[in-house]
Amino acid sequence: MQDSFRHRRVLLTALISSLIHGVAVAQDEQIPTISVTAPAMNESQDLNATAVDAQDLNALAPATSDTASLLKNIPGLTIQGSGGVSGLPVIRGLADDRLRIKVDGMDLISACGNHMNPPLSYIDPTNVETATVFAGISPVSVGGDSIGGAIIVESADPEFATAEQGSLFKGEVGFFARSNGNAYGDNLKATAASENFSMTYSSSTAEAENYKAGGDFKTQSYVNDVGDHVLDGDEVGSSMYKSTNRSLSFAMRNENHMAELKLGMQDIPYQGWTNQRMDMTGNDSTQINLHYKGNFDWGDLDARAYNEKTRHAMQFYDDKLYWYGSNDGVTFPEGESCTLTGGQQGCAAGMPMDTQGDNSGVVVKGELSLSANDLLRVGGEVQQYQLDDWWDPSGKGMWPNTFWNINNGERDRVALFGEWEAQWNKQWLSLLGVRGEQVDMNAGDVQGYSPTYSPADAAAFNAADRNKTDDNIDLTALARFTPDDTQTIEFGYAMKTRSPNLYERYTWSTHGMSMRMINWAGDGNGYVGNLDLEPEIAHTVSATFDWHDAAQKEWGLKVTPYYTTVDDYIDAERCSGASTGVCTTANTTVTDAFVYLRYVNQSATIYGLDVSGHYPLAETADYGSFTMNGMMNYVKGENDDTSDNLYNMMPLNARLAVAQKLNRWSNSAELELVDAKTDVSWERNEMTTAGYGLLHLRSSYQWKQLRFDVGIENALDRFYNHPLGGTYLGEGKTMSGTAVAWGTPVPGMGRSLYAGVNVKF
């Protein structure tokens, strides 16, 4: 199997050379927009799913460069703070690798010890056509190797000309600007198509400086000794970013069959990290995505093969010091120099960290109509992932060897699933599914910067059996009961399994500096992996009670209680007894500093309630219609072994909005309310945050092919700390301390005016 995977990667890689960086097609004559989409084959595809409204996607895109934030109005979903284009979705207290996130059908993986390149960072908000969230319980056909739910994000399907048209030429161009952080960007899309062939090019860029909080949260700071790089008291260091995404797709169709080849490329030259000790100083990705779907007499077939290569780099960027010492004639970027007081070990030109990921997958799904009321979905999935994570020597103890954090790490998955859907009668619909999955993992020998850098850790790791195989089972049972036109009840149970990721299992060094480099929690602590980790197994029950008007257009109220228990939950415990001086008895008792942790299996319980609804307030000829929209989320997570609170649980929060529509105008005023976060993880020394309320104003105007959006985020310029924002590490010497003492949360963004325009042609 290894040889076949590598052979396919060679063939797929050869296609990358054909990537064309730009095609722009324009035509003076305005042609109406034509969307070619396949209708849902069965209503049950919406079981336990929430789709982001297309209007919300269009309205939110100019206000953010982070695709994850497009999902913030989904009940039970919040965003964990990260880079400006790399937010991490959290569904009912479970985030990151605990979610199955697919982008255009591809299972993308973070190739970074700090998860700076999560799946949703590979698609720009302006390129998202549909987004669907399965909270908690997800069908086995959606994907496995996850316990918290699934997120499916898609760009637009290929478009073809009708027989009457003969040919189709269309496109769109857009631009946005935001005041806070001086953010700006653009997007372009162009399509040329005949009845049977289609070609589409799209591109997007986004760039921003550091943003400002709603008030001073620190004193003015001088980042370097020269004093020419100053951060004001309200400036959030390391929050700048620049990102470019491009794609070129070719599609062909013949009767009931369509094939599409999409080539993608991403270039992020820098993205600062406010809650990490390092910044992203490069992320280059190339993607090949081959997709086929067809309709046969027996049913439908959907097949996909993809390959993604990532080259990722981290270093200290502008707001973080990346060298120590004065002058010895050894010069580093921006003209700074460093003293070699004891050989090369006396100098550090920062800490270069590099990763390279290679991700290949094949997914095949079939859908068979067994009868007028029974549908069977079957399929298989194969994924091979290879990762190298190495840190070049740079002096000051990081010398003379290359540090191998993960050497030839492998994580390969093979899965088969079957899913039966039955429409028993007008009132009852059921969905039963089972998925079997095998996850094989391995990693090569490692080494420290020198024979004296974590020698015992390296020797123990290299002598251990690192070949791990997990045999995982997923079960899903969902049902929908519709007693009448105004009520719907969905309920179900799922057993979901997730194997550890490569960093959880294979990071090995208990040296303090090395541990501080492994952290996607954003809490500033240091982490080390554990070869003995077992897969997480989650048992979830939930029910959604939905009341609405008969047409489901005027008013609605949804209430969803849920309860999850997780066996072998991968949490963290403080380490002690190592020879490096960081894993000591003192480390286990400190309450007001960063600590060092080891990933371990424990047990956890998560429960909560999601409420959402909408109700018409008024409608007049002069002022249009007014609608009230609301959402409330509550989640509680506990470690059953230690009685500690789980990390990064969002406190009680709510959104209330009044939306107005009048002819081509849409306006809204939204109030965001968040309670104080006091249930925190003492094991991690997680910080508390105060409650707050924010006001957001939005307006849009649609006229033929022109759309204009304008708005104000945090209109009252309130200062606040987002409960999931993490610890502020945005400036200074982040490896030996920061310009801000421990205990400072990352502040949220202050007032920001934004405007966007999009023109279709």
C-alpha cells in the first residue's frame, strides 16, 4: 500500500507544473447569472445539519478574512483565537482535530506544531459558496476520525452554458477595506464555458497590520533595543497578516456525468500570532483535487482523489525579538548583530522552525435507492499523510545539529462505511450508519540540537516501539419525527472515535524551550507528546425541538440539549521529575505562571444547551420588514478523573439582532453578550475573563449585479477579552518572557469600520 500511495503522489505532483496563475475573462454584454447545482437527493441529508445562509455568507465576507468566523452565527459554534486568517472553530467545547473539516471534499491537516495552518485557512471567505455544520452527531458518510462534529465548506460548482446560450462568459470582482488594522483585499473570479466544458479562475488577497483593542491593555513598549519599533498601549502585537489564494479548475460533463480538476495554490508570507511564542513566516501550499460524480440506473457515484503539499515556516516576526547579544561581526536580518561569547552557543539568530506535509486521499461514495423509501449509502476512504518537522541550528544552545521534532511522521487512514436511510411514513425518518476505520501511525528516529540536548528523551524515544495501529468504530443513529406542520423533533446517538494526531503522539523532548514550541491551545504553556495515547471514544446523545410556522418562513424556535462522555479524552497533566529542570515538583504546584504539560488519556463529560430562533416584529410599506433573530449557547466541560474544568469552554453567550429589509436594502443591529469566564482549567493555569457586550451594525445594498456592504464591528469601541482568545504573547522576548507579564489575555478588536463592493459581469 505504501508503494501505491507514493506512486500516486508522484503522478499527482507532476500535474502541479501545469498550474496556470491567471485567466481573466470579461465581456461587455451583461449576462444573467446561471447557477448549476444538483438538488439534494433526499431530505435526510439535512439531518442534524445547519447550513449557513447564503445571505449571511455575503454579508460577513467583507467584515473578515478568517473563513472560520463565517460560521459564528451557527448555534453551539464559537471561534478559538488564532492568526488573522486561521481561526479554529469550536463546536460545543470540541475543537481543531476533534472536528472533521472538509474543504471542497478534501480532508486537510495542520502541518504545524502550533496548528497555524488549519483546514479553513486554505479557502478565502469570498470563495465560500456553501457551508454546513453537523454539531455533535454527524452521519458516518460525512467522515470519521473525529468526535465533535463536522464542517463541510465548498466553493461554487462548475457552471456550463445552456444549449440556447452556446457559450458562457462571466465573472466577478470585489474589494474590501477595514479601518482597524488598515486591512484590505480583493477577489476575482472568471468563468468561460460551453455546454460541456468549463474553466474557472479565482484569486483573493488579504492584508492587514496589527489591530487595536478598545483601550490600553499594556504600557507603550519598545520591541528592540534600538527603540525604533514601538507598540502603543492599545496595539495588539503580532496580529498582522498577508495571504493570497488562487485556483484554476477545469470541468467536463456528458449527460449525467461530470468530472472536475481543480488546482489550488496558497502563499502566506507572514501571519503574526498573538497567543503563540512564534509567528508564521511562510506557508506555501499546492493542491490537486480531482472530482467525479455521475448518475447511473442503480444510483449515484461520487469519487474524489486529492493531493496537498504544504511547506510551512515559523520564526519571530517584527514584534518579537529573534536574537540575543550585541556585536561580534555576525549580522542578522535588519542589521542586528550578536556576540559569540563562548563559541557559537553564545548567539541566537532566532529559532527557525520548518515543517513539510504531504497529504493524499481517495474517497468513493455510492448512493443506491433500495426502494421508494429506502436509501443506502456505502463508501470507502483512504488517506496517507507524511510530515517532517525540523528546526535548523541557530546558536545559543540550539547548535550544532538540526533538531528533529518529527522525522518522517506517518498517519495513514483506511475506512469503510455503510448508511441506511428510511422514510417509514410521512412522520418518521431514520438514519443508521456504521463506519470502520484503521489508523496506522509511525515516526523515525529523532535527535536534539546536540548530544547534551534532551539526550535521555531522544534515546528513550528512539528505542521505543513507535508503530501504532488503531482500529476504530463509529456508530450513528438519527431520527426525525414530524407530528404536524409546525413541529419537528430530531434526536439521536453517536459513538465517535478519534486517534491522536502526530504531535500528540510523537513530540518527545522535555527541554523547556522545545516544549514551549508545541502548543495549539494558545495558553502559552509547553507540551510534550505521549507514545502510549489511546484513541478518544465519545458517546453523544442530543435532541432538537423545532417549533415553526407551517411554511417555515415566518417564525421559528429551536432548542437543543446535548450530553457527551469521552473515554480516553486527550487532556494534559503537569509533568515532573525530568532532568531538564522544567518538569519539577514546583511545576506541579505553580498557580501564576506558564507550566509544562504532557498529553494523557483521561475521561471527560461535556453537556449544554443551544437555543436559536427568529420572529417577525413588523412590516410596513414605508420601512419594510423587521425581524428579531436570537441565539443562546451554554456548554460545560469537566475532567472526570481530576474534577478540573476542561480548557477553553465558552461561557454563556447570546446574540440578539434586529434585521430590516426594504427593497434592495438590508440592515441589522446586533448585540453580542458574553458572560464572565470563571470555570477555568487550573491544570493549565487558564485565565478568567470578564463579561462584556458588543454592538455591531451592518448594511448592504443589492442592485442587479452590484452588491455593496458597509458596517461597524464593536461600534461602541468596547474593550474586552474574548474567552477563547488565549494568553497574550504578541511582543518582546517571548522565549524568555514577554513585554507583558503572565496573566494578560489577548484583547479583542476595538471599533472597526468596513466596506466592501462586489460586481458581477
